[in-house]
Amino acid sequence: MTLWEGKSKGTKNGYRIFVWILKNFGVLPAYFLLRFVVVYFFFASYKDSRQIYSLYHHRLGYSRITSIFKVYRNYYLLGMGIIDKIVVMAGIKNKFTFNFDGEENLHEIASMKKGGMLLSAHIGNWDIAGHLLKHIDSRINIVIFDGEHEQIKEYLTGITGSLGVNLIPIKNDLSHIYEISEALKNNELVCMHADRFLEGNKTISASFLGEEARFPMGPFIIASTFKVPVSFVFAL
């Protein structure tokens, strides 16, 4: 497995072009342009493409040709997620609708006033999830790996505005652990991904897609230590 750096690919000018198209022509033309941009990343990100290809071909059993198309579609859906995030958070005119399945569980956890953990995975769009959690009656904290390029972050923040939640970046000095602890002690909700880890983190092994895989223990240890309710949350 290649070492993940927490940085999305792309440039500030690339984002600027898509934002201009979204504001002037809407979502569909942006999706159309994305089809050509994806071709570039398909070849430029060879190491990533090879890993994704291995998943589809060797683990999920698709043919070689189908796996190649799946890799392309994987990049395309990721790009759509970024476009959707900009549209929703910047208030650009759109026809998106939302369904909240199981939202009552989040309101119930917030009403307990004893803190809580909202665990997710690297699927869907956590930015939009945070944006839509504003109506939950609790302060929301999102734990992130803060490896984005600063210029891109500043540009997107200028376009979409603040998330309206408190971000807790993961740091090498482990100061994020104290921030998480403080948030739970203050009966706040803490959101984090529970499917990816950095080297040195505590993990547990399990059989996954026919091979031994490691999963992070940290989020579950925190929930157990502070005895707070847990809910799994996904935004697709």
C-alpha cells in the first residue's frame, strides 16, 4: 500500500476553472469537462491507478478491461464529489435534493448531553456531511488529516465559506488527542474516519476481500474510554 499524504491532486487554477463553469453554466458542463480531466489523472497518477486496478481485478474479480473502466469511473466519481461539495457549500444554483436516513439517531445522541462519536469512512463527501450537520443541537468537531495544499484550501474557503464546524487537524505531537478529549468532556460531537490509519497507530487485523488487512483501533478506543454513544455516518 502506498503511503497516503492527505493531499488531493489538482491546482488552484484548475479549481478556479471549474468554479467559473459552475457559476456561469451549471453542474452538467462541469461534469462534462471532468471526463477529460480524469483521463489526465488516470495516467498521471500511475501508482494510485495501479492500486485501484488491483482492487477491481484481483480482489473483486472483474476482467482486465472492466477493471480499467472501473478505475476511470472511480476517479470520475471522486471528481463529481468535489464539484458537488463546491456547489452545495457555495450556494451555487442547483437541483440537488437530500434525504436524511436515521437522522433521529443523531438528534437523540445530541439530546443526551454526554458527547458522542460520529464515525465514517473514506466514501462519499465529509465536507457536505459537516455542512448538513449544522442543524444538530450540538457543537460539531471534525478530525481531519490536514495535508491539503494551503493555496487550494484558501481559495476553496473563499468560495464556499466556513464549514461552520470546528476542525481538529491530526498532528505529529498528538495534540489532537487532547482536543478530542476536551470536546467529549464538553459533551460535544466528534466526527472522524475509522477506516484509515497512519504508520505507528494502533491497529487490529481482520480478513478483508480475501486478504489480511489492518484497521485503526483509535476511534473505538476513544469511544470506549469516554463511554460515549457512537453512530456511523455517511454522506453520499
